[in-house]
Amino acid sequence: MAYSEKVVDHYNNPRNVGSLPKEDPNVGTGLVGAPECGDVMKLQMKINPETQVIEEAKFKTFGCGSAIASSSLATEWVKGKTVEEALSIKNTDIVRELSLPPVKIHCSVLAEDAIKAAIGDWKKKHGAEVPATEKASH
Amino acid sequence: MAVTLPIYMDNHATTPVDPRVLEAMLPYFTGKFGNAASRNHSFGWSAEEAVENARQQVASLINATSKEIIFTSGATESDNLMIKGIAEMFREKGNHIITQAIEHKAVLDTCKNLEKHGFEVTYLPVQRDGRVSLEDLKAAIKPTTILITIMYANNEIGVINPIAEIGKIAKERGIFLAVDGVQAVGKIPVDVQKDNIDVLAISAHKIYGPKGVGALYVRRRNPRVQLSAIIDGGGHERGMRSGTLNVPGIVGLGKACEIAQKGMPEESVKMLGLRERLRKGLEAKLDEVFINGSMEHRLPNNLNMSFAYVEGESLLMGINDIAVSSGSACTSATLEPSYVLKALGVGEDLAHTSIRFGLGRFNTQEEVDYVIDKMVQVVTKLRELSPLYEMAKEGIDISKMKWQTA
């Protein structure tokens, strides 16, 4: 299978790899996927409670090149955005940006789920009402 | 010696044509282009002579006689012919067939097809080491069993089945034994007499011959095996396989068999040396790597290893100057990891991290060393990227976690 240039670039130079302290009240952690399915993404964001701006984002991903690229791209995109703006990122945006083929769309779905899960975790820490994580559309 | 990239280490998928094989084939495309079935001129005679010579070369490799070899378009056809041919010919004797879970699809799908036509098929499980249990086999035999079909060696994990013991069991009970010998023939000694094999499928392109040609050994004595043809036509190959013979391909297969037979003692030692260098190199430099399948009963050129916490396709992407294959789901259209590893009881998480290395005649020690270094470098990089590796290092038992499955 041929990969798009952008996927290869994110794979070779993944952005924002690493971990943030998950006990930090300002850090939200999203862990989605399952090892049996061949994809696990951990996405973490440090969010300013005053401004609701995502100041830092880190990821680690077990998965194919497209999964790595999707989560790497997600960290790039959420950084500097507000929580509300980040929640508006759709998996289809990721598909378009990375030119993912149909068989890899689930990677983008997982990245959207990871963004929502991380923000959900942060909101929970701040006692906010957490709407049930919406499933991204396929 | 410098290494030329990319490195080919996927010799279970196919092998390059040996230059000696190509040289033997070339005259049969041009000057000696005759139809082996043309009985009344020299073009036909020289083609026929070449085919009969090849038949002898193939027979010799497996301790058969040349009259017991028929030529086909490849091992998928040979597998189909041996199973459907026996099933059809002997259906009045019984309708039960025994095979096993990790056969090649050419066997499994043929059996599934027969199930739709009134046959009953038992798919034996395999043991953790990838071999069939003789006790399971004996227990599966019924009065209606007419055929046992078990592969000599598996294409993913290289594990060798106890074919001689299976042959003995089959013979004692008057059941035919049909063997997919694709990965074993030419790599390890295969003797149809010692092993009591009744029908054996062979492929040329796995043993440095050309694609598009294969053979089927069909026993003529003790017992005589008869097959119903699956292709109708001019009655070539004793009526079992009609169609003009692929003379250059057959010459290539014959030559490939001759080279394999002569070179086997030396070549298997070389393969084993390279394979062990690869295995030890990887095991010394990486933690949490696991071998899939028996190391004791294994082809000398195979290594199938899981690199925990690193998904196979991303690994292949990182080693894109090395040609190997992965049991990961992402490499297949079905998103299911390898059915072979699953049948062994390898967890799906580890199946996703497996790589199959298939060494071949033209691999060198320098290439093996390059592969080790590259694998170590990429696995290390991807583990730094892997949340599972991080969790494992923190002492979290990943298998006990609750995962959100899609």
C-alpha cells in the first residue's frame, strides 16, 4: 500500500511525541483503541482552566503508519485551540489532510475519539458535566 | 561486502529465478518452442524430451518415479487437483476429509468448497507450537474418512508437521494422504516413500524456479492413486491435467529441483546459520520479542517473531528497504490478524506485532546484519512512540485493562 507524503512525513517526524503528568489537574488524558485491534492512541492535553486554551498536546500511538500520522496531526491541530474549537475537529478533516484511503478511515475516527476522550477527562477533573463521548462518524 | 538495497527476505512468498534455471529455460522459448504433444516432428520430440527430463528431476528430489509426476500451473492448482480429484474419485467410499486449521488458503478454501458439495471436513486445531497432534488426528478418523490433507511445512511460521507419522496412520487405515509440500520440498528432505505420501503438491517459484508452473506427485503403486481431473481437454498428463504443457516453465522447475537436490546439504546449513544469526542478533538487542511456533521443528530459512508493543505495519513502514511480511491485520484488507497465529493461540495483540522473515539462497551475512541493525533501530523508535510499551514499563498489565473496542 502506498502512503501519502503527509503520512510518511508524520511517521518519520512525529510531532509532539511524549507524555504529560496525568495526575496534573490541568492535563486531560484520552486512551482509545485496543491492542487486539492493532491500534491504541494516547492523547494528552494541558489546558488552561482560565482561557480554556490547549497549551500543550502530546501523543503516543501503537498502530499503523496512518494511526501514528492521525494522532500526530491531531496534536498539531489542537495546540493553541480552545476546547470548543478542538471538539469541532472531525475525523473527515483528518482523512482529507492525510489523504487516507478508505481502509484507514478508522485511524482518523480513533484520533477524533482520542481528542474527545482527553477533553472529557479534563472536564471531569474540573467537575464539569461530561456529555457521553460522541462516536465519530465513519 | 556492501549491502545492496532493498534487501529481499520474503522467500516464503516467492523466490527469484536462479540464473542457472533461467539459462536452462531460455532455449525453450525460441528455438525449441515445440508442443510436447506433437508426436510427428522434431520440434515436438525435443520439447517432449525436455519435459521427460524435468519429470525425472522432480521425481528424483522426492524419491518418486518420473511416471508419478504431473505438471500443473502451480501449487494452487495442484492443491485443488489433489483434494478435489481424490474426493470426486472416491466419494462412493466415503465423504469425510481431515485437514487442519493453518493450511494454506488453497487447501482450506478447496475443502470449504467441497463442504458445499456434500463432503464433511474436520479442521484439526494445532498445538501451541503449530504442529498437528497425532492423537487429535487419530480421534478424528471415521469409517467415512477418505482423505487426510496436511501441509508439510507452514508458510507463515515454517513449522514442520510429523508427516511420516501421519503417513503411517493414514496407510494403516487405508486413507489417502495428500500433502501441500510447497514450503518444504527443496528446502528439507522430502521422501514420498519414507513419509507414505500419496499425493504431493509442489511449486516452482518457491524453489528458485519460474512462476506459473507446479507439479503434483501422484502415487502409482501401493496404493495406486487415481484422480478425477478438474480441467477437461486433450487428455494430457495421463488424463489428469489437460492443457498444452508449459515447456519452458517445466524445464525451469526440473532444473530448480536438480539444483535444490544437489545443494540441499550445504544450503540448509547456510540457511540455518543465517537464521540463527538473525534470531540471536534480534534477541540480544531487543527485549520482549517472542518466536511464533516451534523452533525445533522448523524450516531452516524461517523466522516468525512478534515484537511486542510495536504494530507490524508501522514496523514494515520503518524498514521499507527490507522486504519481509507481517501477520498484522493492517497489511490485509480484512483487518483480521493472521489466522495462523490465532490458531496457535498467539494473542491478537501479539499477532499484530509479528514479522515473518524468509531467508533464501541469495541472502548474505551482511544483509542479515543490516536487517538486525535496522530492526533494532525501528523497533526502539516505535516503542518510544508506543503507549503500550510505556504502560508495560510502568508495570501495568495490559491484558487486564479494559479497552474501548470499536
